[in-house]
Amino acid sequence: NNNSVVSGGGGGGGNNSEAKLLQRKLKDLESSSKKEARQLETRANKAETALQKLQASQQSLVAERDSLKQDNNALAHLKADLDSFKAKADRCKELEQEVAKKEADIAQIAELFKKETALRKKYKNDLEDLKGAIRVYARCRPMAKYEIEKGCKNVVEIKDDTS
């Protein structure tokens, strides 16, 4: 095998065949080492490519993480704004209820005012009758269509229902 060492010169032809055998083993070892070196180089290239892909992926993930952090901060601000808007919406509902109550109060007061005005007019007319005053009634008719088309203008101003 490879470990046997031949010494001495005992017949002349043995050395030559051993040398050829060793040269062939040497060539085999060289070719196998070259093959192994190529395989290792291929593996190293593949590992380097994979490393570059991983580094690119890591950079992409870091960029995405930073973007998500910014989005998270923006969402935190939006949540605060949303809470503020909810509080304002609640306040608006309260104000709308108050406005509805005030409008109902105004309608009630307007109705009372109308009744009081009618009563005041009745008392005034009764007083005028007792004094013996002469009343003059006039009716102002609305303008006709042809008067409006001519551009005529109203000359009488009616202030309210009781005048």
C-alpha cells in the first residue's frame, strides 16, 4: 500500500514500477485535491452569494422595521387625535341637545308672545271703542304678475300682522 517504503536496490526493475505507482498516486491525489478545491471554491462562492442575499434581506428588513416604527408613531398620534375628536363629538352631541331644548323654549315663548300680542290688540281695540275713536281699515293687495314684469316696486311696508 502507500505506506510501504522500498529500500535498497535489489533487482533494478522494482524501483521503476514503484516510482510509477507513486507518481500515479500523486497524480490521483493532485486531481482529487484540485477537484476538492474546486468544490470548496464553489461552496465558498455559493456561501458568499447567500451571505450577500442575507445582507440585502437584512437591510430590507431594517428599512421595513424603521418604516413600521414611523407608522407606529404616526398611529399613536392619530389615536390621540381620535380620542380628542371623540371628546369633541360627545361635546357636540351635548350642545345639539341643548340647542334642541333652547329651540323648543323659543318656540314656546314665540307662541306665548303671539297670544299676548293678540290679547294686547284686543284690549287696545276695546279701549279705542270706549273712547269713541274712528278706525280706518286698509288692505294692501299683492302686486299682480304684469306689475312685477314691468318692474314696479312696493311702496307700502308691512311691519307685522297687527299693523
